[in-house]
Amino acid sequence: MSSMRPLAVVSPLRHAYHRFLAQNRGIANCTRVLRESATRAEYPGARFGSRNSYAKYNRGKEGGSSISTGSWLLLGVPIATAGLGYWQVKRKAEKEALIETLSAQLSAEAIPLPVDDIAHVRALDYRRVTVRGHFDHDNEIIVGPRTLLREAFDGNAGESGYHVLTPFVVSGSAKSHRILVNRGWVPTEHGNPESRPEGQIKGEVDLEAIVYTPSAGKPNSFVPDNEPSSGRWYWVDLDGISQALDTSPILVEAAQSATPPSGIPIGGQSKITIRNEHMQYIVTWFTLSVVTLGMWFARVRPDRLLRISKAAR
């Protein structure tokens, strides 16, 4: 009988507790509502979120549940954009090294053009060279339309014209070498060589030029195809032009100093510009990385990450 005495004591207390709750149910409900309202005030979607979404939020806030698949996928965006930013940093360093190399070649002292070795000439791209010989004006061609290369862009498209390509017979070589020389730019009205007789230099000349080997194929799909049979050349097809004019596949572009006293063709039309816009790409990719990483932290919440890391220990 003595072992049953505690039950006799607890039972009346339990009945009294339940009777108190029944009599004060309104107070209990108000307390619960106030507690949930305070929690909802911290929930970003409290105004528009459903009861289920709030319940999931509250469980995640209190229970430290695992990060969702969508959150992990979102984390891949800042990682990928940071990788692209690092890749642009490497590309910028490579491009600056190339620009420095070309600048050094252009500022170096001119060397004699090795016309007997085509492979060597191809390796001298953007190198200043000298060559002695005479022009074969009877077989010149014009390529274009082209605009005059200017040192500064003033907002205008520039005057339209052509580049004059003329066979050049090299003097002093073991055999008679013929190469191609881009003598420079002439306006449209002077495309016909008969309209510029003063510019057709006679006799031997010492020519200073820059070696340039154009890429094979058209620059883009908008450029028309060349029409060799009718003498219309829209782009420099080195192999095609050299075959048509019976020259070696060597092209040099006359320097500014090669402009004749008459003023045309205007030499120095070598357009050696290399785009270096990697810095703006670097800023863009790293900015996206920082922004999306901030979005990821806003979604996951640092306190939740702390609870997950503690639970994993």
C-alpha cells in the first residue's frame, strides 16, 4: 500500500493542472499567438508566404536542417564566375605580353628582307624591313573599299578608297624575286593608276616596310568573294593574288616614309591594333561573383550554417 501513495498524490495535482488550463484557455492561446507573431516578424515572407512555408522556415530556424539542393546550385554561380574572372586575369597578362613584343618589333631597327627564305619571312610578321628594287606598275591591283587609316578617330567613318598592291622586283638576289607591296591608300577617284601618274615611281628605290602575312580566308562572311577574272579584289588573298601577279607569297606594307612626293598612295596603312579589353571582363566576372555569393548567404543564413557545422562535429 505504501508504494501506491505517490500516485494518489500526483493524480489530484494533474487534474488540478488540466482544470486550470481549461479555465484559462484564452490566455494560453493569446500567448501562443504572440509568440508566433514575433517569430513571423523575422520571416521575410511573412506577409505573402503560406502557412506551410512559414512552418518550414520556423523548423529550419529552430532545428538546423540541411541546406537545400537549390542553395547548393546557387553556390555554383559565384564559384564559376570567380573562375572566369581568374581566367581573364591570365588572358590579360598574355595579351599585354604580346603587345609588348609587337611594340618592340616595330620600334626595332629595320633589317634586310630575306626574300630567299619564305618561311623566315613569315616569322618576321610586324617586323620593319628594308628592300631594294623597282615597282612593276603595269600589274598593280587595288583592294577595297578601304578607309584611310588615321591616328585619331574623330567620329566620322573616314573617306573611302582603295589599297594599292604592286609587284616589286627585288634587286641583288640570286634570282629575280617578285614580292607584293601594299603601297598604301588612294581615294576612290584615284583608283585608276592613270589618274595619279606622279605617284608611279620609276627606277630602283630603297623601300622601308613592315612584313605582314594576312590570315587565309575572308575576314568575315559580309565581305564579297574576290573576282580575279575581272580584276576585283575585296580582301587580300595572298596566295590568290601572288598567283595572279606571278609573285612570291610575300607581302610587305610600305611605311609612311614611302609616300611619294605627289602625296598618293599614302603609306603607313599598317593597322596593327590588338584589342585588350580584358580588364572590363575581369571587373564584370568578379562583381557577379561577389553579388551572387551575397545572394547565397542571404538565402542560407550564416547562423544556419553555424548550427549545421556544430551538428556535424
